[in-house]
Amino acid sequence: MGRRIGLLGGTFDPPHLGHLWVAETAREQLALDQMLFLPVGEPPHKQDRSVTAVAHRLAMTKLAIATNPDFVLDTTDMDRPLPHTTHTLLPLLHQAYPDSQLWFLIGADSLHDFPTWEQPEQIITQCRLAVYPRPGVMIDWPKLETAVPGIETAVDLIKGPIMSISSSGIRNWRRQGHSVCYLVTTDVLNYIEANKLYTKEPGISETSGS
């Protein structure tokens, strides 16, 4: 069936080396033709904090993936109206990439919460799940299968070293005045510093400007 395409969604606030590592590992292990990076506009599960302006997150994502020709920025998720749920995103991607097979990348921690997502049964009929390891997370297959019948056969497990880098950790580390060099690419680091991102206290908006 056509092209094999991976999907990595997120706020990318900021995009970091963990994102790039898991995307490349999935691309290699699943023999994917492309990996789409899909920044979300207004993530429905992060209403408890300010999210950096879309323009910043888009620019940083472009910089992060620029050196890999198999990585592609796709703005379908951020361009569409709310709510930004996965089960409504997938039909749009099937239209944009007809005759392609899709793999949606998530961590094992997100797989644990997958039954609470909106319409999880629809999601696994529209794509496969590529699941990468997360620190301290074990997959409870019987519980998942009871909640979402058929999910185990819809999952491909990604193997590799467990990385505990997180965007929230990077933001907090920088707010404490520390360098985030080697946690993000050099271009992203330069962008963060040039635009003075993540220098304010948590809870203070960084959503203005571009």
C-alpha cells in the first residue's frame, strides 16, 4: 500500500533531541518513507499552562528537522479548527497522503492513557501505533485490550535506549538559568536564546509575539 508515513505530533515547546531520536528510530525500524512532524495549535490536554506562540514552535520545529530529508513539517493539525483530537486529524492526513499507510508515534506512557483518548477505537482503524519506551512504564496488555479491543494487534513496538528528555524539563531547566545546550539542536538553541524563550517564571504567558 503506497508510502509508509510516520506521524509525530506534539506542542514541540521546544522540539528536542528526544523527538529527533525517536522519529529516526521509528523511521528506521518500520522502514518508513517519511516522518511528519505535526505541531498542534492549541493542545486540548494542556489547558493548565501557557503554550508558547505557534509561530515560535513552528520556527523551532523547522530548524530542528532541517538537516534530515526524511523529516517533513506538516501544519495540518495547527491549521484546522478546534478541537485538535487525533481521531479527527487522521482523516485529513489520509486525504493529504492518499494510498499511504500511517503510523502514529506515541510513548508507552501515552499508550497507557490511550483508552481515555476520544474515540480510540476509531484511531486504530485509521493508523497503526508505533510505541516507544518510556522510563519506568510497563505495558499492561490485558487491561488495554479490554478497554480497546484489537489494540495489541495495532501496535508496533520501537526498540532502543530509553531517553528521559522532555520539553517541560527543558523549559524548567532554562527558567532556572541553566544552559540547555545538547538537549536541543544548535539552531534551536540559538533561536531560543535570540527570542529569550523560557526565561520567565512558570504561569507567566510567553504566547505573545512571533
